[in-house]
Amino acid sequence: MRTGGLPDRPRVGLGGEGVLRTTNREREAETVLTEALDRGIRYFDSARAYASSEVYHGRFWSGRPARRDGIFLASKSASRSYPGAIADLTQTLERMQTGYLDLWQIHDLRTRPEIRECEGPNGALRAFLEAKEAGLVRRIGVTGHHDPAVLAEAVERWPVDTVLLPVNPVEAVLGGFVDRVLPAALDAGIAPLAMKVLGRGHYVAPDGGITAGVLVRFALTYPVVLAVVGCETPDQVAGLVRAAAAGPLEDEDARALVEAFRPAARRLAFYRGVL
């Protein structure tokens, strides 16, 4: 697998959602980033589309240059054209105040026409490959949560290093991402990363025993390198790391969780296209 330096402990990364996908919350963002760093998290996610996320990262890491080594900074571009992707990367590097990204991802791939556009002579994929060759990014990836068939096609066709895909009990019911895209990535030597682990928090139901920690541990039952989860507070970061330390759920508990989600799975897959 082309993991090539992806951090392997703990098996969680700090997502670009949560407090990082805001504006004018610099102090809160800094407390979450500090907690993640102090707790041993080394994978930090962002995207051009995530409000001030990249700016928060830039301010945080520029004040800690000695700690940038060993940190895995990731961001994304939703541009499908070559010039749009290049412009996004230029802005991302400026906003994050870094000379390179550890991972740059084609963001939120949804349709086959988007695949063709990215692959075209003036498409984003060329920008990604050139950026990697130039050393502006160390790895490239693709993300998607809309249509598993589309993401699977990209994984099978493109020379990417990573794929970010939804992994949660809803996906275990519906199929497509965890039983098609994930095996395709592993077969191609592409490092899989889990997202939508908590369903943007909608899947957490403590009264029913479904906590954020349980959902993180469920995602880690799959052969993913990391579960990437956004956090609002330092306490949530601490819980994320505790869940990773507890390890994957037992098989029986994982199966029971899937059954608990089965009746409402289609409704809960809010991030997909029309099912």
C-alpha cells in the first residue's frame, strides 16, 4: 500500500469540519489544534471550501515551525480544471503558510462527467500530478461521498495515493463504499482514509449507547489507515484519541450496531445522492 509516511498512531486524524470549518473563532480553533497535537494526532485535514480552516492552520503552524516536521498536513481542491486547481493550490499554500502539503486531494467527486473533466488535457488531474512532481505536494488523493460507483472508477483509473471515503454503520447497510471502493483501493495499493464516521454528529445517540467513541471504533474495524473526524472542543479531541486507543469494536458489537442503523439507513445517508 502506498502509505508512504502516513501517520500510523493514533489511527485518527483531526478533520477539517467542526470548529475548524468556521470563521472568526481563532482562539477556539487553536485550543482544538493544540489538544490534537498534544494528544499525539499527526494528521490534520483541511480544504479550500472549509471557511477559515486553512487560515487557522497557517497561524497555528507558523508559530510552531519546529513542530511541523512529522506533521501531516492535508488539504483539498474542488476545482475540476487545471487553472482552477493551480489557483487553489497557490492560495492553500499561502493560507496554510507552508511550502508544501503532505497530501492534496481532488475534493468531493460526484459524477462521471467530473471524472472526464478532471482527466482532460485542461483538467485538474494534470495539475495534481505536476504539483507532486514539483514537490509542492508529497501525495495526491481523491475524496467522495456521493456515489460509490463514481469514486470506485476514479480509484481504479487514477494514480492517486489515498482515497477518503465514508465509513460508518449506514454504509455497512447500504454498501458501495465499504464493500466496493475500499477493496478496490486496497487492491490498487491506495491508502484508504475514513470520513463521515459520525455522520456529522447525527449518528450519535448516547441514550441508545451510540457514542462518538463507538462510531470511531466501528470505523476502525475496517482496514483504513485513519479515521478522520472533525471536533468542536478539546474534550472531543481527547475522546477521539481515547476511542482510537480502545481499538476496533468486537465483531459482535459491530454487527449489532449495523442492525441498529438498518431501518433508517437510507434516510441517514444524507451525504449521498438520491438513493
